Amino acid sequence: MLRSDDPTPESYPQALVLGPSLSLTRVGTDGGHILVAAGPGTNEELQGRQIRVQLTGEQYDQAAHAHAQHHDLIFQGTVVRQGRMYEMAHPTRFVVSST
């Protein structure tokens, strides 16, 4: 699904991504990144993909707590294709879903 010859756009401006975190990687004390499984509620073209999201320290702490509680995460921002992966750097919206 994430092959480099996949005929999808190189970026999705103002994408909405909703899903559970699959993995978390802290980078120093200034934050880190997580891998989110984009599910229903996400832009249709991105559903079923894994998207790496760069987070600040405070956002990372919230995401780690949500991961432990099995809560979904909601992000909004520009998703950019990076080789075979998709990444959202500096999301404009970050919410922990209560359901």
C-alpha cells in the first residue's frame, strides 16, 4: 500500500488523521514522534496507512498516556509523503479522543 509508485499525491494539506498510536519514540526531552494507524474518520485517501507524527514534549506526554489507556488520537495538519512513509510534522490540532 505504501509503495513509492503508488499513484497518490505527495501531500495532503489540512489532513485529518484519527486512530490509535502504534509506537512511540521519545527524542531527548523535547518531544518525539509516534506512528498512528489512520482509521475511519481520517481523510479517505489516508485511511489504512501508518502516519508518523512529530510532537512537542507536552504533546508526546499526552500521546503516551493515551497509548497506555488505548485512546485514539486526532491530528490535523499537512501530511507529506517521505519516501514510502507519510509524515505530519507540527500538527495544527492534537486531541486525545475520549471514546
